[in-house]
Amino acid sequence: MRFVTRISLASYSVNKVAERTGNIMNDLITDRTSLVIAAEINTIRHQTGKILLAGAIEIGRRLKEAKDLLPHGEWGKWLKESVSYSQRTADKLMQLCEEYGTKLLASPDSDGNSKEVL
């Protein structure tokens, strides 16, 4: 659960990311050029990609949890009624979580705390 508190998606709204990035860039550079704007766009795009990836991994983790809790044969019905995902989409999200979740979420450091990798 430590990861979930670190990535509060509400605190990373696109407006806040853009505002924060824009303020930093404006403080550092006074002349607006196409290169500066491209750097801002690429920074926002990179940050947004990290947020989307973290969200997809967390959705996959929760799908796996729900699947384990449901009685045999109820998975497809639950997906359709509860989260509007196809079986294929759910499988891809769970696979994403399984393959990359532990690698991207955190890695242990020397004092036992976890480092944010994203």
C-alpha cells in the first residue's frame, strides 16, 4: 500500500503538472522559443506517461485481486458489469502488472525503505 499513497493520481492532474512544469521553465528561461516549448511538451508527455503506466499497473493488480476473490465462472460477468473491461483488456492489464509492476513500483535500498523508480 505504500506505493498507492505515493502515487495519488489526483495530485498529478495534467493541469498541475503543466502548471508546475511551466513555472519551473519560466523561472529558468525568459525567452520563449520553439525549443523551449518542445522541451516543455516532452517533459509533460514523459510525466504523463509515467502516471498512465503507474495507473495501468495498479488497475492490473486490483483486477488480479478481484479475480482471486470471485467464484469460478463469475469473472467475465464481473468484468462486464463492474468495470466495463473486456476479458482481453483485463488480461493485458494483469499481465502488465505481473511483468513490470514489481520492477517499476519500488526497489529496496540499504535502510529498508523503498525508492520510487517512476
